[in-house]
Amino acid sequence: WSMIATAGSTTCNKSNTIAITSTTVTKPQVLVVPGFLGTKLVSATNVAWLTNNEVLSELALNDGGLLTFADLRYTSDGKPVTPLTPGDIFSYTNDYTQAPYAGNYLGCPSSVFGATLCKNNLATYNALRDTLEGAGYEVVQFPYDWRISITTLGEQLFQQAKSMTNLAGIVAHSMGGLVVGELLRCHTQSVSVAGCQTSESLSTLTKVPIVTLATPFGGSMSPYTLLQNWGDLIPGAWAPTQLGGNWPTAYQVLPHWTSSFAIALGKSYTSDDTYAGRAPGFPALPRADLTAMALTYWQNSAAFQHKFPNAHAIIGTGQST
């Protein structure tokens, strides 16, 4: 008699030999899409964003980030000053013995940050990964260069999703939800879609569960405050206009309102007025052409009204996400 095992079941056949066969069961895969600043950007030998050495250097130099984070800059014609590629997402890599991470440690000693706040900020995606893996999922990360156009990122995410053999869900944080939105807009319709780099449809995307966490679907004013040097990338780094004034995403994630909005001195201004510097107290954004590019993105997004029954948005208003 032979014992034949297939995926956990057995059958017996009268024979002079024993045959054992098996099949491999693939875990369901969850695609994790991080938020703005949530992916490490690296060169062959250096981590440009982010390491403890950079934080300590910036606090010591107090130059506003111009020297410490100079590698993050784009030129005015949209090219990176220093070629960088996505590393892992925060803070997946714990092995700092291999290039480019060797000597570029990212951790939470109390002398650099408040240790608890630092751990919550840096290890958020590790906790998400561990929770999903504990529930039986294979976690696939989507690290990306958060400076480039959301439309381009949506296309990159499509290529990642298409390559997965058992996609069971997508979890996206903050701006990552906007990237997922562009993925759905461009790749769930059977027609050519305005503003998309390609329009190949992937039917799986209309079926899998999608969860977004604190995604600013209505936009966020945080990039505006950064681009006006009213906020910090990290404590002591106060010069994001020079660093991020040429990043397309810094414009695309801004809110857009077509009706008048009471904003100053009892008068009403549209977002176009505000970003062009026509609202008192609100200086113009550095790049009018990138503001126009963002307007096209907003209009294309607003025109996409398809409903996804398995998609869920966790807003997270008033609490850390």
C-alpha cells in the first residue's frame, strides 16, 4: 500500500511502493504602503534619510538642515541633486552591518530623542508587520521615494501589486493612502484614464480589502507650513523650502478648495489665491508650475467616484497614527 499526502490529506493505494507527495501552501500577502518620510532613502554607501548621525549632526550644526540633508534636494527642473533609491520602511532593518546601513544606525537613545516618542515614531511599521505576521500573513513592504509625483508612485505600486502571487489586502498609512488611491484610479477601470502613465486594469484590486490609516484625502496644510519654513522636518532642521521646494508631492498633498474659504481679515480666498500669495499672511508657494501640476492631480482625483466595498478609512483625527 502507498501513502499519498496532498496538502494535509492522505489516500492509500494498493501498490508495491510507497509514494509521498506534497504541495506548498502560500500565505496570504498584505502589501504595506508607508507614509510621507516613511521610507529610508539611500545611496550605495550612505543613508540620506534618516540616521542618528544626521540628527546629532543637525543639532550640532544648527544650520537649518541645509548641510545635513542636502542630498534630499531636487533641482528646479525636477532632478535629484544626489541619486537616491528607496531603502526599507521605518524601521524594518535591524542589521546595521551591511552597506549602506553600516555605521548609519537609526534608533532611540534617550540622549537624541524622548525615547518613548522616538520608538513610537520609528518602529511603527515594525509593530504593524509583527501583528500581521502573527495573524498568519506574509507582509510585503512597498518602500518608495516620497519626493516624486503621486501618479508615478501609483504606477510603481501597480507593478508591485501585479507581481504578487497571493495579494490578500493592502494597508496604507498617511500619504501612502493617496498612492493607493492613484493606483485604484488608474488600474481598476477598463478605459484609458486621464493623467495616468498606464491604464492596465488589475481585477484583484477591486476585491481585496484595503485599509488606510490617517490618509489626508482632503489634503494637509503641513507641507505648506514646511515650505514656508514655519515647521521642522526634525527639531533644528527649519529650511525645507530649500530642501523640498522642488518636490512634487509637497504640492500634491496640499488641500484644494474651489469655493471661497474665510481665511483672513473676514475675507474669503480660494486655495489658488492662498497658494499664489494673494491671501494676507500666506506667502506664495515657491513653484507656481508645481502648484498647477498639483491642481491637475486634484481635479483628476475628484473626478474618480468609484466605490470599493472592501475599502475602509481610519481617520485618526486628534490622535497619533
